[in-house]
Amino acid sequence: MLALLLVILQVIAPARFYRAGGAIVFLLVLTSFLCLIYSYVVSDFSVLNVYNNSHTTKPMIYKISGAWGNHEGSMLLLVLILCGYNLALVRNPLYPKGEQTSLTITAYLTQLLITAGFLAFLILTSNPFERIFPVPENGLGLNPLLQDVGLAIHPPILYLGYIGFSVVFSFAIAALIHGEAGAAWAKRVRVWALNSWGLLTFGIGLGSWWAYRELGWGGFWFWDPVENVSLMPWLAATGLYHSLLVLEKRGAFAVWSVLLAIITFCLSLIGIFLVRSGVVSSVHAFANDPARGVFILGFLGLIGITSFFLFGLRAGKLETAPNFSIVSRESLIMLNNIFFTTLSATVLLGTLYPIFLDMFSGTRVSVGAPYFNATFNYIAILMLIFTAFVPAIRWSDKGAITRREHLPTLIVGCIAGVITYIKGADFITIIALLVAAFLLAASLKSAIGFDKKIILRKLPMRAYAMILAHSGAAVLVIGIAITTAFGVEKEQVMEQGAKIDFAGYTATLEGGTLGMGKNYIFRRADFRIKEGEVEIAKLSPELRVYPVEGSSTMESAIYYTLFSNIYLAIGEIDKDGLKYATRVYYKPMVNLIWFGCLMMASGGLIAAWGRKKGV
């Protein structure tokens, strides 16, 4: 409440008080968050939030992470991150000490209004410190699926990405108000956009890795609505960065950059609404209170309507774009912006259609992988094709348009496609691998020169960061295509001594164990894995039952190698505990998915915070 009061006072205060005010607000919210964590650590069940999401038997790491493993606590963490960004904005080392431009002041005022909305949401509908009396002796526990190290670190990093786009949005509003969105504006905004994009990329990759390990289904992406809402702002932000790059270097795409900044943040708010309104059912969803959903929907509507109205009113005041040739790097980036926007719209349609259909007709449908495979994948392939050609095409003012030396990279892609065809893959896999191999070869060619020997070119750090990010995208696509096309899945009910053969391996069930963990009971199955006659691993998947929460989880066991994974999970067990419903997966190249995400995230963060040199 003190933080909200001070935020409101800052709106009417002179700019010289912003730094001190931003620091005090951040410290107030940080103190609140630490108090909530302390309540979890000491199991203070007089706090309703702790009672609903903790238990004395819960391991300490999950007591701490449980503070944000629920709606109220996660919103408090989100506001804390928002206040941290506010403080970073007014203390930004990119500007000379003491300098506050009119753009920065307007952006900060916009941030304050956003912060006031979120703080009001916390206080009015989502108080994390609401009390309960009489005080219960123990709590209800935490959803067992959230009791995992992946979920302990995944939400904070995801929020760092989501909320970072608020600063980008605020600078877009400032640009519209002042009619200023040139190269200097793009240089300021680029750092914030890349930082948020890199963190969001890392957060999405962590979420995929958690789902793969924890849910026992052997997959990395389910097209769950709450997964989709993290993908939508990521796609828009990817287009945003490339627009900012053109604006900074060539003075074009000012309107595109401002529009994509607004869209990216609005898509982030849509994600917050879907997760916290109860309109979708998901393990990721936090709340089912319609009152909270109405508040967020109103807040989203206010921000969206106001910002798009301002855009329509003021976009014509932005700097006019210089002309550029049809066949140029600018035109390819423009085309990719259209692809990124179309991909975001495709995911948004597939996510919202079931909600609106249920709302207006009472008909429940599920839009899943078939829809996205038939729409998203083909658009993404086209987008990757043009992305691969970007390094081979020059800017409009560079004279010659194409570079013949990139022909070998195209040959590399064709060879990859031919090999995949021989292996019997379907059409989409062949095209995906062809394009990914071309993109990877083209990216590496940008960094490597051939002058009697292989050498690294002398390029600015931003150029190497771009090469790393593009290579990561190629590696990600290669991992997805190969593991999807050539993965093996088998299911079998097994008893002691039974064997299951898959992809040249044999899994033998040696027996089972019944035991107790700190806050769960487990049934463990012990398997011996052989490749031919050679034993390579022992895997012990578990089925866990959590008495306090009254639910169970499947804990997979995974044998990791550099190029493939062997994945085991057990399900229903007969009443005597002698037979196990066993699922075994062979996942070739699946590790490339998360390695590619890490490469992309690293490229974005290096480009944001590396040496400030032009590309």
C-alpha cells in the first residue's frame, strides 16, 4: 500500500525525485516479497497463501519457491520485477549521469501508471498476506508438479522477460507522444528489447525442459494454451528487434518498431490474463477467480485501447522511412516482420478460438497439435528460408545485392535435405532440415573466412551475437525435426524379467521398490538398458503419491548422451505391485532443442550488454 501511494505521488512529482522514488518503491515491494518468503520458510499458516500452498513436510527449496508457485505470490514477484525495471530505467547507465531526456521521463511516467495498475490488482483482488483464523496446524501443500527445480527457476526468468517488454512499450508510447522514433530512440530501446527477448527465450526453454522431465510424456511442447501465450510475445519481439536494427542502421521501420513494441507488451498482458482468469485449464494456470479475470481484462483493455488509439493518432508524426530497393536486406526483414506477426496471430487464434466458442455457444473443443502443425509449421519454414538469406543480401546502399560466395551454404542445405529424404522422413521434415542446415551454414559462413586457412572474421560483438542467435535457431529446428521424425515410442505392461526392444536397445525390468521420500510415497521400477549385449545404463523411474495433496506424479528416468536420450516412465500399477505400465522413448537429437534455446538466449543477451559497436 505504501508502494502504491508513492507510485501515485511520483506521477505528480518533479523528475528530480524519480531516482529516489524508484529506489524506495523497489525496496518496499522487495521487503513485502521477503516477508512472504519468510512466512513460507517458518510455515506461518496464519497467512492464507502459505496455508493453501505449503506444508511442514515440504523440502525447503520448495517452501521458498512455493512463495511464487501460486497466483498471489507470483503476482508479487511480477510487481517486484516491474519495480526493478523502473529503477533500472531511471538509473540507466546508457545515459550521462543526471541526464533525463523528455523521452525517458515520459517512458518512466508510463511505467508508473502500469505499476499502479498491478499494485492495485494485488491489493484489491490478490492480497498475498490475507490472514486465516483460527490458525490451522498444517497447510494443504503445493501441487506436486510444481515441486521441481525447473519450476523453481522457470517463472522468475519468464517474468523477467515478460515484464521487461513494459519498458519497450513505455518508450513506444513516449515516441508517439513526442513524435520521435529515430536511430537514437532505436539504440535505447534495442537494449531493453534484446534483454527481455533473451530472458524470455531462456524461460521458454526452461519450461520446455521441465515439461519433458517432469510430466512423463516424453515431449517438449504440447501447444498448451499457457505455453502458447509465452510464444506469442516472443514471436512479436523477434520481429521487433529486427525492426529496431533497421531503424538504428538505416532510419527505416519507425512505425513498424513502435507498433511491434505495443503488440509485444499487449500479448504479454494477454498471457497474464489467460493464466490468472480461470478461462483455461492448465498445470501452468494459477487462479480461477472471475473477479481477478475481470480486473485484468479491464486493465488489458485500457492499455490496449489507449495505446492503439494513440498509435492511430500519432504514428504519422514519426520519421518517414527512406526508400530501399525491393531486393535488399531491408525488404527481407520487412517480409520476416510480416511472417512473425502472422505466426503470432496464428497462435493467438488457435488459443482464443476454443475460449470464445465455449463462451458464445457452450461448445467445448480442443485446438492442439493438428491445427498448429498444419498452419504454424509451414509459415515458420518460409520465415526461416528468408532469415537464412538475410546475411547473403546487402543493404540498399551497398551497391551489389547478392554474394555468390554463399552458394556453398545452399549446397549444404540441399545435401541435408537429400540425406533426410533417403532416411524416409516426411516432406515437412525434409524441408525443415534443408532450411535449418542452410541457415546454420550461412550463419557460420558470416563468421568464418577462408584465406589459405580457416579464420574468424574481425566482426563487432553484436555481429557475433547475431550469428550465435541465428545458429541457435537452426540448431533448435534441427533438434525438433529429427526427434519428431525419427523418435521411437513404445508402451508395454511389464513384470519382473520382461524385456522391451526399441531402436536397437533393450530395456529389462529387474524389479521394483516401495519406499518413502520426505513428503511422498514412491514405487520405483529398476530397468537395465543394453545396446546389443553391452549394458549402458540403469534407469529407475518412479510413480509418486503425495498424501497431503492427494495426487500423484510420474517421475521419468532419462539416460542422456550427447546425441540422444533414452527416456523411461511408468504409469498404472496392478494392485499387487508386480506389473508396470511402461513407456519407453528413444529421442535422437532432442538435446539440441534446449542447446539451441540457450544459444539464442545467449546471443540476445550478449547483443544487449556487449560492447556498443555497430554491425
